[in-house]
Amino acid sequence: MFSHLHGADHDPALTGRLSAPTGHVTEVVGVMGRPADLPCDTSSSDPADQATLVLWYKDGESIPMYSFDGRGGRPLADRTVGAPPPRDVLFVTHTERPALRLAAVTAHDEGHYRCRVDFRNSQTRNYRINLTVIVPPERPIILYNTRTVTGRIGPLQEDEPLELVCLSQGGKSLFTYFFECICCWRYADG
């Protein structure tokens, strides 16, 4: 059953102060407003074993932000969704790579996540995921002679200088944005 854990809804036996596991960190990049998948391997090397509980933590918190409970005998892939969490979050298990899917990433979602998988027989496993959220800049504004350009520029005289200014605000990115200005000149015949 899916459950968003808060207040009295969480199981205190599962939420003691947990130290962050060491080792590999999976890097995930999401774009604001689009879905992002935080992977978590729920498979076991023992075919007779299965994951019974998956807990998600964010930024070192000791209380899970999200859980997927498979206790009760049915495999995780057969579980149905219980009460929906307060936002569009879904633990996707019917794919080759199970993941916590954030339907529309926000800047607040950026951070360090930990997925804890408890098995019926095997040792508990932890996975660390770092989610970086790209916030695109606002739509660029092109200026010509201090005025906003929305269509064509001109007509211009031959050898007349052309200076365009591109303004864009906001955004947070891992990348540098380059805007290409394509200029076309028409020459009159004769």
C-alpha cells in the first residue's frame, strides 16, 4: 500500500535516526514541471525472496517521506495503490527499473534521497540518489534599438550595423544556454 508518512501515520520502529549509507550515488537530473524517476532496485538474487517494504527518505531525515508496503504476502508489483499521497508521486514497479516517479518536479524536490529496501529473507539494501532540478530561464526577449522584437527587423540599409540584445532572466541549470541568431538578407535584382 502506498502511504505518505507523517505525524502519527508512521511506524516508530522503522524511523529511528538512520545514518546515511556510504557508497555509490546515482545522479538524476530532472527538469522543473516534468516527471523524474528516482531508481530503486527491489530485486533479490534469491528467486524465492522478495522485497516487502520500500522506504524513501529525503535529505537525511529519519522519518520516511514515502513508503511502499508489500508486507502481507503479495509481491510489490501486485500491490494496489492505497490512499494517494498529497502530491503526484508513484512507486513504479512494473518496469525493468523500479523507481519513485515524481510527476512534476519542483525546485523544492532537489536534494539527496535514500531508498531502503527490506526483504523477507535477504539483508536490507540502501540506494542513494542525488536529484538535481534544472529550472529553465524565462522566454528570451530580443531587443533592437531598445525595442522588443516580435517579428522581422528592418528594412536595413546595406552596411548598416545590426545589434540585437537577447535578455532572459531566472533559471538554474547545469548547462549554458546559447541562442542562435539567424539573419537573412534579401538582395533585390538589378
